[in-house]
Amino acid sequence: MKALTLTQPWATLVITGRKKFETRSWYTGYRGPLAIHAAKGMPGWAKEAAREFGFDPTVLPRGVVLGTVHLAGVAPAQDVAAQLAWADDYLELAYGDYDAGRWAWQLVMPRECAPIAATGALGMWEWAETPGEPT
């Protein structure tokens, strides 16, 4: 299964369905299931963001797969940002980097599972395990 590592709190925001777009500097033609992995590291700026988004950074799971989503589509980030602004979805805008030249990956059908320890990687990577029952 394809997997994507995200820094916390963004991994939790995605797997709980609060973040519906992941912004990336690169395009992918892949569509389908995607495991969401929470990175082991959490730099200071991410801890600060976690607190701003209402999380305690000391308790967010790290170094684990949190569940799966379905990568439904990819569009230029600026186009998605315009749609989000028109819909007054400023929280979604705050969760990503919608600068010119970036891509917004639409993530749907989040399915949380019990955390599974895994070593992440940069980019999209192959994960050999399969999440169990939803939590």
C-alpha cells in the first residue's frame, strides 16, 4: 500500500477528517488508498502549530501509521485555495501551503486504526502492512 508521512499535527488532522487537502510541492498521478504515517520528529514550529490547532503536542502519536485515506484527486493549490476562500473555509486554508506552483491532494474517506509502528520516508513510499479494524 502506498503511504505518506506527515508531521504532526497534520497527520492527525488528516486521519480525523479535519484536513481534506494535503499540499505538496510535487504532483502525483496516483489515485487510490494511502496510509497516513505520523513522522517521528516534531520540530518546534510544528509543536507551536499543534497548540494553535487545539492539540497537546506531547500526546500526539508519532512514528506510527494512523490509518488510511483515499487520494481522490490532485489540482493546482492556487485553484483549490480560491475555491476554499470562496466557500469561507479559512481553517482548511490555514492547514496547508497553497502558494503558486504547489499541488493540493484531495483526501477523502479517512479511516482511523490503532497506531501501527512504522518507519516513514520522504515522498510517497510503499508500506507492507495493512491497517486493522477502525478505532
